[in-house]
Amino acid sequence: MFGYVRYDLPNLFLKDLMLYKALYCGLCKSIGASCGQMARVGLTYDVTFLSALLHNMTGTDIQVEKQNCFEHAVKKRPIAKVDELTKELGALNTVLCYYKLTDDIADKGKGRGRRIWFKKGFRRAQKKYPALVEIVERYMKKQSETERNQTASPDMAADPSASMMREISVHFLGERASEATGTLFYELGKWVYLIDALDDYEKDRKKKNYNPFVLSYGAETKAELMERFGGEISFLFDTLFYSLRESLSQIEFSFNRDLTDNVILRGLPLETARVMKGELPKKMQVKI
């Protein structure tokens, strides 16, 4: 579910790479501040991107300073300072990890040991950010119901996760929320769900786990799936990318948008192409 939202490194300015790294480390510290140190093991690229996007949309300045952390105790590195936005995003990161593992336990019987790492953090998030946790919990239940009903349509299967992201955007943006921002976050949530399902096609088919692409197309392998139905699946994602571009063009940003444009307009399509080809993911450069 996590780790698909990535930048396109060859077309990323050095300043934006440094900003991403600072945000990545800043989110890690923010998870510790809001949910405790154990929850930091769940740090994700996806919520790091949300940090960049929401700081820009809300006009919240990112202050970067050289700091130490438990992983870099000797040499200081540029890290985004913890603020109220990143603390709540840290809680979101923890809650999403907790529910992802809860879903794994229900579907596959795996993840009980790992979920322990997030149990205290989840409770702290419930206490500090009840409205945010309620949104995630409500849509996770809808997602589980959709999957239990064996929904075959990829669009319908992705709707609860996509709708959750749209409501989360309203929660964070408040009066800055608009139809365009809602569409942007909806399509981002939809993309994450669908690309995860497509990536897990063969594994889910073998283990008989729920997967809308398996139910819709039934091909033996992903290679066969793409050979027979690649055009239809490409159209699904191309339509999604068009909607992302259109909504993005209607949103006013407070600061430079090079980093977020790189991820949305270049990183997501590249990651989609990688998954369609069945290639392994490249390692993200987030350390210096």
C-alpha cells in the first residue's frame, strides 16, 4: 500500500531533492513527537509527499535547520523543523500503518508482531487527533466492505480509499479546500490503491486474495494481463493522470511547486510504467 509515491530523480532539481530529504527526516521526527519513537519505523514516502504538498497548499513555511537524530547522531544534517502540520501528518502516517497491518491480519493472518510497534502510537493519535482518525477508520471500514463484496470494477474498488484522501484534504486545508483540491487528492488516493493492486496481481491471484484486476480480467500472469488487456488498463491510468493534471492546473500554491509537480506529473507515470512492465522498484535517494 505504501512506497509508490516517488519523484523522478533525473528531472528533479538539487534544491528540491534536498527539500525532500529534509521533509523525510522532519516527518520522522514528527512521528516521534506525536505518536512516540516506536512508530517512526513506519515512515513512508507517501506521507512525506503529502507534507510537501500540504505545506505548499496551506502556505505553511518549511523551516530547515541542521539537526541530529538517532540515526545520524554524529553528523548533523538538514532537517525540516517539527510543526503542527507535520505532527498531525505523523499521526496520519501511524494510523495508516496500523490499519494496513490490521487489514493484513484479517486477510492473511500476518502482521500481528509488526502492529505492536504502532499500537501505542495509534492510541496517542486517537487522543490527539480524533477527527482525523475517525475519517481514516470510517473509510477503511468502507474499503473492507467493498472488498468483502468482491467488487470487480477497479474504479469502484478504489473509491473508498480515494474518497478518504479527498476528505483528509478537506480536513487539512479547511477554507482553502476546493473542488480542484478535492479532485487532486481523490485521484491520488485512487492511483495508490490501483497501482498497489496491479503490482500485487500475481501474488493475490496465487493466494486467492481480493484484487479487482484479478476479478475483472482473470489472466494467469501479469505478463498475460498486460498483453491482452494492457490498452484498457493504460486507458484507466491515463484518464486518472489527465484528471490530476487538470486539477493541478487550477490550484494556487503558496511556494515553489517544482517538487510536487515532479512527483505528480513525472514520478507517478514512471512508477505506473514500472509496475506494468513488472520491474522491481528503484531505491529512493533519501540519505546523504
